Amino acid sequence: MRLAARGDGITADGRFVPLAAIGDSVDFAVDPPRIIPGPHHADAACAHYPACGGCQLQHLNDGAYTDFVMDRLLRVLPAGLPAQTHPVALSPPRSRRRASLKALKRNGRLSLGFHSEGTHALVDIADCPLLVPELMALLPPLRALLKARLKDGQGAGIAMTLCDDGVDLLLANVSAEGLAAIEALSEFAATHDLARLSVEGPGGIDTLVERRAPTLIMGGVAVPMPVAPFLQATREGEAALVAAVLAAVGDTARVADLFCGLGTFALPLSQHAAVLAVDAAGPAVMALGVAARRAGRRVEVQHRDLFRRPLAGKELSGFDAIVFDPPRAGAEAQARALAASAVPLVVAVSCNPNSFGRDAKILVEGGYTLTSLWPVAQFRWSSHVELVARFDRQP
């Protein structure tokens, strides 16, 4: 038995067995096949598993799960694991600080939860062992609020983020028209001590209540948080990624942080280096620039679409290191520009082993060697794998 990329078991003769772990036995004489748990099988931590699409691997114990993470990476690396491969950094249960959920009112009943994997079926959750307690505590009152505010047959989106000042809540397709609606939403924000409550409709996002300006501390700097920004899913995962990037970059003096977002890496790097931070996300770059100036950090920000206009040629000269952390699609154009450059050190951060494997191959073919790897599994019980990799240009 081995595991496929999405966590399904695969027998020696190529048959897929969902929810099977390495070491399990399978009885194919019955339909559906019966799994006889082996030493690496675990009881699911969630009553909604496997119907809920948020997790794929709760049937694995921690040892088997970290083995799965390493195997996912080994399959895509251009030359196998590097000599320096660090242990998998695994985020604990109840550590996820951001979540996007759906709600649907039908026949007077309100369902709130996550979609089943690969379908539009909504799994109504009573508890989620991934969410931090502050977010989990909001689900029952959100049910009551949305049941009262939604019409029958109407759906809504919920984006919750735990920042350093409390919970930032964004509700999509929830009306804020009229005094009664505004008062109900404002009362909800006050009762549950939200830092901010915003609504999203056809005209965009409107902030109704901001009781405290939401911020995130990054590299010792308070960054003002746009509504529903991208940030690492857990504090533990962010800390592991930042520690790996800092270790990979070392004491270099001039660094470019590409796809920088709010400054997850740029601000920690700026404690010891001058940093050029580049991203296409305007609100995030603006927030980073404001925070860096207030803190007196050596961070120059640039609003730029790196998919269409990667840093290339002379723009890359003078940098001691380049850090790039693209979305799941990877950064093929930027990797090709780096492969043609003389930058001595490249640090890749990735949330998708497949696109990383393609970009890593481009760098290796351009004269770089993968020297260190830090695997990170902050999406616990998920097939979603992250990493930090150091590439050194060979003389």
C-alpha cells in the first residue's frame, strides 16, 4: 500500500482505496471493500470526517502523515532530497486562525460549514478541530444571526480571521440595507467583541463596524490589516516558514521579497537587511509600506504584477538573495528570469509541490543547486503541503 497525492491508499496492483493508510489490509470480497486498520491508521478527530472537504488525511497518525508530506516533496524534486532536509513542521489541532465558510438557509433551517470535497453539498458542522477557539466560538451566534437575516433559499459567505486585536469578520451576500439591518449587525459586533465587521455585496466591500483597527505583528512591526487579506493559516506555520527563510537567507545585506503580501518575510528580513518588497496586491503592499515607514524599517515597496513583469536582467543585479513566495500557480516566468541571472542565492517558498517542482527544475537547469529544504504542514490533516527551499548558484 502507498498513498496517492490526495491521500487515497493505492494497493500494489493499482487499486485506489479511500481512507486507507500504509499498513492497512483491505478485504475486497465485500462491497464496498472493508479496511482492516494497521499500525499507522488513526481514528478521525472530527465527527464530520470524511464528508467535510476540509481534511483528507485524518485516518493517518502523525508519523504516517509527516511521511506523506515528505513523499509528496520527494516526487517533485528535480534531484531528490538535498543533503540538508529538516523535519516536518506540523501545526497542532485548533490552530487555524482564518477560515472561509458557507451558510445556506433552506426550509427555515440554517446550515453552516464547509463543502464536501468536489461537490457543492454543504456539510453542516457542529465542531471543527482545526479552528482556533476564538473562531469556533463564533459559529453558534453566527447561525442565529444568519438564520434571522437570510431569506429562505439564500446563501452567504463567511470569512473569519483572528488578528492580534480580535476577530475580523466579513459576510458576503448579507444585506446591510436599512436601519434595522445595520443595527442588528452592529449589535452582533459589539456583543461578540469583534475587531471589525464588513459586508460584501454587488458594490464591493463596506466596513460597518471597526471597534479596533485590526493589525498583525510581523517581524516586530504592527501591520494594518486589509479586509480578508491573505495570511498564513496558523501562527505556528507562519513561524516555521519565517524561521526557515531567515535561516536560508542568513546575514545577506540586500534582499528582494517577491510576492511579498503583507510582509510576512519582508519585515523579519528588514531587521538585518535592506529589502525590496514586490506584489500585485495593492492593499497589502500599501499596508506593508505604511507599517515599514512607521517602524523605520529599510523596506522599499513596489506594486507590480510579477506574472506579467517578473524582476529580470539588471533589476536583479545587486541583490545578495531573492525570496519568492508565489500563489499555487507558482512563478514560472520569475524562475526563468532568476535562472538567467547571477543572483547567488534564491529562496523559494511554495504552497504547491507540483508548481514548485516545475520552478525548481528551471532553477537547477539554470545553474542552481537545491541545498536545503524545510517542509511545513500547517494545513493539518490536509494533502496541502508547503515548503521553503534554498538554491545556491554554482560558480
